Amino acid sequence: MSKKKGEKKAKSGKKKNPEVFSAADLAPAITQTARSMRTALSRSLGESGLYAGQDGVVLMLAEEDGLTPGQLASRLGVKAPTMTRTIGRMEAQGFLERRPDGTDGRLTKVHLTEVGQKSVEQIGRSVADCGSLAAKGLSDKEVRTLLKLLRTVEHNLQPALADD
């Protein structure tokens, strides 16, 4: 068993971990990781013509087409004005179209266009590629554990978000 340069061994013969982490380290670590993941995904999505955050809109509408802007905003966790701007931009890009609701004339529903539907497969490939890159060096069990832990963190944060 060779010792890497700079590593120290405890009296027990095991390596000492010089880094001590606490719950206070979670927010910056998760924020930076999410930022890096989002940047990598955005670069991968660039060839499809989508921008950061637009992939979520396409995937949500691929799951359930014909949502209102308010429903989209709520499900994606963004404010309504942000969603309205995103829909406008994506409509200009040809991914979406707004149509009046068939039963309630006061409502407008958002639908994927043919271009938007064709982008779903590219988004799936980009998400899978980005996930593979992020999980490089992790075992399947470690990936499952990480996902379980992240779901728990998300669940724990939900009550704090309910005030918005």
C-alpha cells in the first residue's frame, strides 16, 4: 500500500481525511455542481438551438401538451413573468405555439410545434450524455445513492419554498 504525496496516516494506519465537511458546505457545493451541470447541458443543447431552461419547457410539454403558461411556471418552479418571456422566445424560435383553449376562451394553452417535438430526442441524448459525464468514476450504486440523497435534500427544502 503506497502513500500518495501529502497524505498522512493516522496511528491506526488508515489515511487521515484532512477535509472536514458540515451541513454548511451543502449550499455552495450543490449550487456550484448545479451550475456546472447546467453549463455542460446548455453547451450540449446548443446544436438544437435551445437555451438554458428551455429544455425543461419542451420536456414538460412532451409529457403533457397544452398547458397554460401558469401551469408551466408552477411545474418548473419559475415565476410567471419569466415563463411568459421564455414562451415568447421559444415561439419566435419555432419550438412552441400559443393557442386559445377550446373550452375556456379566457385561457391560452402552449403546444409544441413539429420542431419542438423533434427536439425531444436531442434533449434526451444531451441529458443522458451530461449525466454520464457527471457520473464518470462513480459506481451504479453510488449514482443511486447520490440520487436518493439529492431527492431527500429537495424534499427537505420544499417547505421553505412553499412561502413563495
